[in-house]
Amino acid sequence: MTTVLPNQQSNQLLRCLSNSDLALIQPYLKPVELTFRKRLQSVNRKIKEVYFPESGLGSVVAVSGGERRQAEVGVIGRDGMTGLAIVLGTDRGPCEIFMQVEGVGQCISADDLREAFDKSATLHRCLLHFAHVFGVQNSYTALANAHGTVEERCSRWLLMSHDRLESDELHLTHDFLALMLGVRRAGVTIALGHLEGRGLISTARGAVTVVDRDGLEESANGLYGVPEAEFERLFG
């Protein structure tokens, strides 16, 4: 009798696949180093590879046309994947994705992933569920940017980073946080100072340490939690 080993993937999305669905793509998954600033997707360029991070933090950035204005619209870590355009039936997307905190992961060619979709509707449906969750994250980023204070938005992003990096010490620069929040660097410094003054975090050069996670969630004032609950509902 053949023993079926449990799915022990480090990437949460891959870990949620059935053994049969994982077996469809496992031969095509390649380990990859996700170095700092490595570009995983370019704006409106055909997607050739899809990445499943196992550690580190990827930044999903919307970029305007002529003036190259940009703002982060989401983050991806061990919870998910890049290449959602492939999952949704097209071959490119309007955002760029690059690593803000280095890590490791696995990648598969877009063509091999499409072939696997043709063989398994359950595989495709699972990854569509993640596309839905990421859309909810985008919606709450828009809500936070429209109605949240800098301090509330900073609390939210720190919590999202904390979820994905599995460490209380987050190696996030003020410049990165400024991109995340769409504000000037000075505004980030002030917001972090307020959070540190309340005993929620401590700061050092190039790092933020989460001291009181419950306090950070309260500080986010409802802007954190809904996308996370949706992920738990579908993949928990």
C-alpha cells in the first residue's frame, strides 16, 4: 500500500493544494533565490514565470504613465503568488512586483501552469480563491488610503508585513514604508515615532520591531483584518 505524505510546502497557498493537484505542478516547480529588489513582474510585459514565495516580502506597485508616479497596492509573501493575470486568463498585468525583503521561493513557467489548469479545475479554483483574497486586500488598501490617518495606515502595513515575515523584527526602511503608505519619508518618521511612543513598536536603523501586536491592531482602527479573515475562510 502506497503511503501518501502530507503536503509540507512552506508556501501557504501550495500547502493548501490537494496532493493530486500539487503532484501536477511539483515536477515543474524550481527553487529560486528572491534577492532584494528582484523583479518578479514588469508592467504590461508578458508574464513568463509565476513565483510562490516561501519567505521574504514582495511589493505590488501600481505605476502611472508619463511621470512614473507609483504607489504600493499590495504585498505578497509566503501566503500567495505572483502572476495572478495568468490565473485570471490573460498574460500580463499593469502592476510591477519586486522583492522588498529578500527570501526564497519556487517558480513555475506560465505555460506549465496553464497546462496544469487544463488538467485540474480544482487547482485553478484554489488559485482563483487567492486572486479573490488579493482583490480584497487591494480594496482595503484603497479604503485605508482614502480614509485612514498615516498612523493607522502604518499600523496596518506593519501588521501585514508581520504576518508574512514570521518575525517580530521587520527589516523595513523608512523609504519602503513611505512607498507603502504613499507619503513622504518625514511622515513615516513621525508616524513611527508616535507608535513607538505608545509602546507598540521599537525602531532601529533599517528595522522595526513589533512589541505589542494587539495594540497595533487597535491602532489600525478597522483597516486591518477583513482580507486576513477572508484568507482564513478560504484557506484556513
